[in-house]
Amino acid sequence: MTRDPSAAIRINAEDIRRRKGGVPIVCLTAYTYPVARLLDPHVDLLLVGDSVAMVLHGHATTLGASLDMMIAHGQAVMRGSAKACVVVDMPAGSYEASPAQAVTAARRIVEETGCQAVKLEGGVDMAVQIAAIVAAGIPVMGHIGLQPQSVEKEGGYRIKGRTEENIAALFRDAEAVEKAGAFSVVIEGTVEAVAAKLSHHIPIPTIGIGASADCDGQILVIDDMVGLTVDRVPKFVKEYADLRSVVADAAARYAAEVRSRAFPGSDHVFTTAPGKDEI
């Protein structure tokens, strides 16, 4: 089936910003063309997350993502979607050094993928970069709380919001991201009550992941959500399907039929009988 992108009006960053306090914003990650096609009718926002380094490329952390990797997957998701706002993660090392570096990388992502926005991790420490990218005309989604790109520096995945000092830092980060011009912010791995207060505190939409139902939207990694993750599934994930079993069962049945020569059967081979010359 041929897609007609003109048939849908794509959601943009400003549309997402206006959803603050309204109907919750539905977000999922996507990394490929076929998955983007399947998700697009159901979501408001597709995030091409740097989690792709772990989910599809087998890296231990998101630090395995590169700018080229993010652009390639961003292009695939844009080809597969027509309605959702597509946001592409800026990978570690592409924006931290300076505002100029951040703008250059963000501009390349947007120009080469056509996505609606970029996302980067950090609060107070990245406010200058966020402001510079926004000033360049590129919408930015922030990301505070647990920041996967900092996992090695922090010695693991640490839940945020368990001390008064950390709570105060989270509020400073949220305020800094909003004041820098971000249109929304992901809150990850944060104590529920703290995430709820953060969501009510700032005037831009909050997108929760391991946070609170009071956030303005929710996001999950698609492979986690459909039960395709083969390693440990985070506590905050709800699996809505069990594709691990589906895929494993299909592979087992295929293997058995190949070994018994039951596949391919007569319906799956070509003969000399007249017919279409197409696969």
C-alpha cells in the first residue's frame, strides 16, 4: 500500500505544547519504518530515542548511539509516519561541549530527517544549549530526572527525588529547561510524588517514564511495551503483548518445517504454469 503523507496533518511541537493540562499525550519510541507505520495512527508523538543503541544494536548503554545512527533511524521513522510529531534524540557527545556544537548537530538532524524537534538530556547544565537550539528555530524537548547518557558517570540507573537536595535540583532543572524555551520535558525514573509536583509546577507538558500518571503524557520504549525485550525489563514498564513468545514460536515452527522439508510447499514455489511474472 502506498502512503499518502499529504492525507494527514502532522502534529508539531507547538501542538504538543498546547496540550498542557489537557488530554494526556501518547508517546512511544520508534526506530524503523514498519513500526512507525503501525504506531502512527495511535500516538501523538514518536521519539527516535538513543535507546536504539541498546534495543536494536545491542550496546550496553545509550552511549553507543552516534549522530549518523540517530539520523538514519530518524529518516526511517519519518518515512513510516504521517501524523505523529517525530522527535529525534541528540546522542551523547553531540551537544554538551558548546552551544555552537549543539546547534550544528540539531540542525543536521532536522535537515537530514525532516523531524519536528530534537531531544537532549540535562537541566541547568544544558540550559544554554537548549536556548541556542531554540534560537536557531529548532524546537527542543528536554529530559530531566534519570538521564541514561549519564549512567556511567553516576554509577548506574539511580532513581531521582529521594532526598531533599535532589528534589530541589530537579525543580531547578525543570525550571531551567522551560525558561530556555523547551516545548516539553521528559521526566524519567523519578519518585511519583515528586514527578507529579514537577508536572504541576512548570507550564510546559511533562512526559513521564517511570514517573507519574499526573504527567501530561507518557512514553515507553516500544520493544519493552510489546514484550520484545530479551534482557531485563524495567519495573515501570507494562507489557501490553508478549511478542517474545510469538517470535520464538514462529521461528521454532519454521525451523521444524524446513528440516522436515514441509516448507516450502506448493503454494510457496514457482512453476512453469502461466501466471504473473511478479514475486
